[in-house]
Amino acid sequence: MRFDPCIGVVPVREPLGFRYGPGVFGPQPETRSLDAIRSSLRDPACTGPDPVYAIVMDVGREDIRAELQRRMLLFGAVIYASGKLGEEPVRSQGHVHRVSSHSGWSPPEVYEIWDGAAYVYMQEHVADDPGRCYAIIAKPGDVVVVPPAWAHAAISADHSDFMVLGALCDREYGFDYEGIRKRKGLAWYPIVTPNGGIEWMPNPCYQKTRLDVRRTRDYREFGFVHGYSLYEQAVRDLDRFRWVSSPALCAGAWKHFEP
């Protein structure tokens, strides 16, 4: 990989998944088939790579495992196949986080791009009016914060290559797909252009809205330190990320959040 997340979780392209270095814990990868995500795609009958991606939740080095558990935090990782899903690039299906019983909030999530290039798409609501919609372009080493209760998806920005990302989230994570599937996806579909770029097409199941496409930023208000991987920062000071499992600590920031 071009970026070392310093977590000891190594992506494998064939078969799609991960392996773990010495002193690293993690489960067997779970794969998501094309059939499992068809209902959120622009063309549910499309062809494409299968499985589309492989995911592992609760991974990391044994040295901070107990502290992650105590703070109700966990790291995860996802590897996406190269290729297209019909006219769309390989992508996740999109979801909203279920409300966590210990915090009473739909938790935020932090994505860190490990390999390839990604769009992290997010929208305020899964309703007829989706509210504000953003597509954040990110490269290896970049982080993107998804605020509480927003629907979101990870999308490959280069369909010719594999994409790998890590995530920091609430240990009591849960994915809600129902509203997105009901509306045949998120409010905007990514479409691969003839030159390999991405154009965005509105989903007619939502009210007309605007999509703001922008690059990621440093999120200093959330305690991130430039030049260190997400896991390195966690090892140095896990308390800096307490807001991931306790979003009320940043209640003011969420009110006027800009990704």
C-alpha cells in the first residue's frame, strides 16, 4: 500500500479479504455479494465484480484492545474490488447508523483511506428531502468524518484499481439500510464517464437538491493530528476519540457540521 495505517491489518486482493500481522487481532472477513447490494444501485440488474467488497470489524493490535473495549470503540477495514457495477464504480450500498443504547445517539464514523482513491458520500436525511449532500474526495492517508445520523457510502474514485479503507466507530455499531433501499439508493448516483472520471446523477426518488463535491479537510476541532495515521493517534491518546462513541461531547460541532 502507498499509505501505512500502522495497524498490522493487511489487505488481500485474491481472495478478497485481509490477513493479520504478529500481535494483531481480527475476525475472518465477511464478503458482500452483488446480490446483497443491488437494491441500492441505479441499475439493480447490472453486472460487476462479485463479491463487491470484504469487511472486517474489530481489528487492531493487542496492546490497546482492552482500552478500545472500555471506551466502546473499534476499528474496522474494508477492501473493495476493482471494476464497475453497471455504470457505477464499485461502492458500498449506503447506510445510517442505528442509535446506540449506551449513548442514545446514532454514532458518527471516521474513515481513513489506505489505498486507491475514494469518494465518501453523505446526506443529512433519508427522506423525500435529503437535506445537504456532499461527496468528499479522499486519497491515501486522508480522513473523512461522517456526522451522527447521516446516511453515507464509500465509493471508488478509480474503478481500475482496488480501494481499501479503515474506519473508527462505536463498538455498538449497527447498519440501517431500510430507508435507502426503499428509495432505490442514496440521493445521488456516481456514474463512470468515458474518460474514467465520475459524474453525479440525481436519484428521482428524492426531491431535487444540490450536491457539493469537495476535498477533505483536517478536522482539527475533533483532535486529529496531521502526519500520523488514525491508529497511531489512538495509541498515543485514545481519549482524543471519545466523541466517536460519545457524540454528545461534540454536540455543538454537529449542529453546524461541514465535512
